[in-house]
Amino acid sequence: MSMWSHEEAIVTIKVDLLTAEKQRKEFTFISELRAIQTLLTVLGSKLHSFKQMLPKLDPRRGLVNFGGSILKALFGTAVFATLHTCMTFFFNELQSSQQNIVNSLNNQVTYIKKLDEMTNVNVDAIANLSGILGDNIIRSHDKFQEIVIDILWMNLTIYGQRVLHTTIREQEFSILRLIQ
């Protein structure tokens, strides 16, 4: 994969990240989006600094490849094969990081979708349970009112019976006194 395609991939991921940030819901953590954006910025700066370190292509270099190999053996200077190996390693590492970022974004989107579905299910369940609880409270209150009315009637009846019983006792006592 060429260096330009890696730069295009980083730009594409940054654009997708901005789109995700604009379309995020309230429960999406902006810190996660910022962490990914920071990682992309660091990768972009590393790629840019690496490009600055690379030597410019010299058309004469092809004529002295053998001399470059001798210089490398003697002084440890870089030749095309060494640069190619280093660049390949760097780009493989960059591609791995890019794949990790893509997987992280996909996992986050999947998590958000599942969280949204579960939230909707929980909202429906809470609404249903609230309705049932409200109905039970109303029924309990109605039964309580019926019991209170029954207790009041019972108290009134007992009071009436007590008054009646007292009156009967007084009448009996009065009749007994008259008889004597």
C-alpha cells in the first residue's frame, strides 16, 4: 500500500469522525470521539514527519547501486532495500492502527445501537409498570375507603347499641324501683 493511500485513509476516517460527531446522540461520549481524533492527528503527524525524513529520489542513484551497497557495508548508510524494509514495517504498523480505529468505531456504533434498543425496551417496560402500579394504588385506595366507611358504620352501630343498652338498663332500673 502506498503512502498516499494511507494519507487518504486518514483523511477519510477524519471526515467520518466529524460526521459521527455531528450525528451523535446525547448519550454518545464526546471524549471517545476526541480520543480517536487525537490518535488520527498523531498518526498523520508521524506520517508527515516520516515523509520529511525520506530522501528525495535521485535519478542518478540507479547507476551507483553497487557503490551504495559497498558504502552501506563500510559506513552503515541506508540503501533502497533498507529504506523499503523500514517503510514497509512503518506502513504495516500504520495499517494495523487504522484497522484498530475502524474496528473501534464499528464497535462503538454497534454498542450505541444496542443501548438505544435496550433504552426503548426499558422505557416501554417502565411506562407499563407505572400504569399497573397506578391502577393498583387506585384500587387499594378505593378498598381502603370502603373499609373506613364500614368501620365508621360499625362504630356508629356500636355507639347506638350502647346508648340503647344504657337506656334499656335505666328503664329496667326505673321499673324495678316502681315495683318495689
